[in-house]
Amino acid sequence: MELFRIKKDIPFMRHALIFNVISALTFVAAVFFLLHRGLNLSIEFTGGTEMVVSYDQAAKVDVVKQTLEQLGFHDTSASTFGRAQDVLIRLPAPKAGESTGEQTDAVIAALQKHDASATKKRFSVVGPQVGEELWTNGMYALLMVIVGVAIYLAIRFEWKYAVSAIIANLHDVVIILGFFAFFQWEFSLSVLAGVLAVLGYSVNESVVIFDRIRENFRKQRKTSVTEVIDSAITSTISRTIITHGSTQMMVLSMYFFGGATLHGFSMALTIGICFGIYSSVFVAAAIAMWLGVKREDLIKPIKPKDETDGAVV
């Protein structure tokens, strides 16, 4: 299905160097913010307490946040949970000599000064050791996905495509993490799930373009590698707009209507979708071209038939 057909190929590879310089600068900036500011890890990784506070009427989240700041909890989050009357509060680990129960009771007592109907509905505790284990396992999962993608692309296409796709995918992941480090958005398990989803999403876009390059190598015997790549990218633009536009509409609906618990997940996907398109075209395809990809890498040359047809005289 195509929304439109572009009759003349767009010379993407002519401007590949400029766009890759921009990508490199963005990548370096993301690494800088990751090293300088670091990620604002949620209590799922650092350890802490989650509690749900229930009200008789719609909760005033702004008042809840101000109350938490007055208590000295500056690195906390509060958001509606399920319904307007319930608020999910994430607190850091209790101070030395203070129990979790005392910490949550102090929060409830402060909230009841503004609204007497505030009651503690439930709470759960995540220990620092559990949080560290979740962080380690999450990084292992990310590494395994990257290695698996590299093996898959190397088998399906050729090592040059595998290298270019992995560089493009790491480009997307680091830039997503850089955004979260720069704005100090909370990095939770749902955000990590979004990053893993972006990896698969970006790989899918690269595979579509690589497949079209392979087809063009079969059809366009006399054209150069650059022209083959430009033709492949141009012919997939309509498909890209349909796929990514539909996905982005769903992601935006999660962001605006899914509540605060889905904000991080949908934001990671939004950044990943935008940079995934960019990296598949200007990073993965360009690197494959610079690595010297050629027709023989994907299509085995036809050996001329022996005139003797195997007969020995």
C-alpha cells in the first residue's frame, strides 16, 4: 500500500556526510549528559517505597507534591493512579533509624492537614539490593538484544549490514538515554521496556531498507551502489509514513490519555520512532555504503557454464 509514489529518486546519500556529522554531534552530546548528569533512576532501581493515597474527591496532585517537598522529599513523584481519587507516591528509602511505616505515616499525617480524607490505601517496599539486581538484569537484557540483532542481520544479509544496523541502533538508544539524562526524566522499568521496543522497531526499519537494496541489486544491474541505495530508500518512504505515522498516533494517545505511569514509556517510544527513521536512512544505509557494500555481497555471481559440460576428454 502506498499513499504516494515518488517518480524521481531522492539523492539521500549525497548528503549522508552532513547528516552523519549531525548524528555524531548529537551522540556525543547525549554521552556527555549521561556522564555529567546521569540517569534519574526510579525507586525500582535505587530502592524505596511506593504508596497509594486515596481521597474522597479528586486528588490535588500539585498540593501533594508541595507537601512532599515541605517534608524534605525533593526526589519524589506523585501522580494519579487508576482513578482521580487515588495518587501514587514514590518515596526514597527511609533514613537511618526510620522504618517504612513511620515514613509513610508521616506523609499521611502531612497530607491530612490539607485534606482529612487522605488515607493510606496500600504501600510496597523495594529494597536497594532488589533495585540493583533489576538494573543489572535490565542492562543484560539490553546487551542480549543488541547481540541477537547483530547475529540475525549477519545471517540474513551480510556482516557489513549487521555492523551498520548495530551502530544505528546504539545511536538511537544512547540518544534516548541522553534525553532522559538532560531533562532528568525518571528512568523506570517501563522506560527500559520502551528502549528495548525501540531497538526492535529500528531494526525492522533497517531490514525493510536492506531488503529493498537487495531487490534493487537484482533489478538494477548497471546502476551504482549509491543510486541503488537512494532508490531503495525513496521507494520505501510511503510505507515508512504509514507505519510510523500510525504507530506515533497510538503512542501519543498513550502519552495524553494513559496517565503518568505511561508517560516515560511513550516518551521513550516517541524519541525512538523519530530517531529510528533518521538512523535507518542516514546512519545505517550510509555506513553500509562506506563499508563498501556491493552487489556481490548479497547476490552470488552466476558462474559461466562450462562448454564441455563436465566431460573430460
